[in-house]
Amino acid sequence: MSDRDKVRLVERGYDAWKRAKIERGLAQAQDRSAMIPVEQVLRDLS
């Protein structure tokens, strides 16, 4: 396997991981009940 082939394999793996991460985030965003209220986030960060 050439170095270029190894790079392509890694890139494909990264692209698949990134797509799956985005899809999980989008699915999670659909469940509004699981979201933390902005007031709580601001209070926790201050």
C-alpha cells in the first residue's frame, strides 16, 4: 500500500466519523427536552 493510499484510507475514515458526528448532533437537536436552558448555561459559566 502506497503512502497516498494510506492517506486516502485515513481521510475516508475521518469523513465517515465527521458525518456520523454531525448526524448524531442533528438528531440530538430534534429532542428539545434534552437541551439545557440558556439561563442555566450562562449561570454555570459565570
